Amino acid sequence: MKDKMNYEDFVWFMLSEEDKTTIRSITYWFKVIDLDDNRIITPHEMEYFYEEQVHRLEYLNHEPILFVDLLCQMNDLVRPSFEGHFAFEEIKRVK
């Protein structure tokens, strides 16, 4: 079943959640966020996940970072060849 997490999926999730600095972890989370599987994370894909986090932060009475500010920080960190669009290889090279 594609909508369920099996044991192997759960193990990869836990390993990737525990240490996000490994190539395997970066690959795992990139695949989660890359909704159309084109090996580029776009602002649209990022915003899809961002919205859920905003609701959680608001529920906890925390002020969320504006999405445009988050996107600007990502552009400064990754320095993608096309602003706002993050290729797997570009993210992988960030230490």
C-alpha cells in the first residue's frame, strides 16, 4: 500500500529524522518534499509543507517566520542556479 508506512519505511524515517546531516538523510527528506519527483524543490512544494508548520506554531502561540523570509534564507544558504528552485545536487553540497 502506497499510503501506509511499512517497517522499512519507518526505520528510514527514524534514521533520517535523527541525523539530518547524512547524504541518506538529505536524500530521504528531499524525496519527501519533491512532490513531483523532478529533483527540484520549488517554492510551491516548500509552501505546501510550510503551511502545516505555520498552523502548529500558531497553535503553540509562536510567531512563524514569513515564507518569503524563509525562501530568502534558503536562497542565501544554497545559492541555487535558479533562485527559489533547489536541485538535489545544490542542496547536497551545502555543509
